[in-house]
Amino acid sequence: MNFSTHCRRASKRENRNVDLPLAWHFIRHFVRNPASVGAIAPSSPRLARAMLRDLALDEGDNILELGPGTGSLTREIKRCLPESA
């Protein structure tokens, strides 16, 4: 089963590319100390959807998301889970 089959339609707020204040936060920290930053911009909802688009899961499969972030991937996973999950 394709993971995105269950996705409800994203709201306008969820559909935004990047939260600009958050993006500036990433860039400021990168400029101050580039060696300590793993990304110069936060992941967008669009990137999260692309990452999950072709994910094939069967009922009962697990998803493990590792690492710190801003939550865009977590929100997309949650949006695409069937209501019974």
C-alpha cells in the first residue's frame, strides 16, 4: 500500500514551503557557527511529502523517525496515517 493513499488534503498553512522566521533562525545559527549546524534551512512540508510519497507500508508496519528537527516530517507522517492508526 502506498503511504500517501491515506493522506488527507493539506491545509494552506500546512502547504507553505518554509516558515520564514524559522528559516532565518537556521541561517543565523549557521553563520555564527557553521560546523555545529547540520542544515542551513528547515525541512519544508513539501520536502516531507516528497520523502513519504512512494513509501510502501502494510498494516502493522512501524515508522521510526530519528533525529531532532522542526516537526515537518512528523506532521506529514501524522497527516498521512489512516484514522485507525
